[in-house]
Amino acid sequence: MKSFQQILLFAMLAFALACASPFVAQDSWAGNPQGEWKGRWQSQSTGHSGPMRVVISPTSRGTYQARFTGRFAAVIPFAYRAELIPQTSFDGKTVLTSSKKLGPILGSYQMQTEVSGNVLSGDFQAAGDRGSIMMRRVGR
């Protein structure tokens, strides 16, 4: 009888862990921007758009390092790095802000994005252009 109780206890524990595991993994990534993202950028000023990817890694300073790559006008590649500063919004979502000087011709760049589950979306402003980005987490 004791071995039946042990088997039943083990089965119940295994079932509970199997049911809980997906929720734990999903919650741990819910507001975490770390990882690879793929999507598009869209200019509201000019109507241009294109593909874009970003790989986001945590830094020792509590911020994130992002490496953006994409295409402009379907053939012109671009790549840049930016430091993303995390903040928590009133509704509990992770908001990432970034600003960077791009030089005397392009001026400065500013971005504010929000992580909600496996979606990263937000707005940017650079060189007199305004636009938005919409990305999904890759491999999750």
C-alpha cells in the first residue's frame, strides 16, 4: 500500500509540474526584452518601411544593449547599437527608452518601446522623421 501512495504522490507532483511549467516560462519572459526580435519599421513622415531585427542583451548597469539591423528602400542596409533604459509603466509593462546622437547631419535619435509578452512595439524619431516599430520575439 505504501508504494501505491508513493506512486500516486509522484504522479500528482509530476502532473502539477507539467501544468505549471509553461506558465512559469511565459511569465518569466513577459516583460523581459532580452533575446532576438524580428519585425518591421514604418515611417509616418515618408511612408517608407522595411524589415528590422534587434538582438537585446542585458548589461551589468541594469540597462540593455540593443543591436538593430534592417533595410531602407529595400536595398540599403543599416545597423546601429543603442542602450535601452528599462522602466515599468503604470500598467506593469516594460517600457524601454533610448536616445543617441547620430552626428551633425542626422541629429539625434529617440525611441520608446514597450514589451508586452512576445511583442515589442513603439515609436522612434530621427533626422526629422517619425515612425513606429512592431516586432515579435524570435524562437519563443
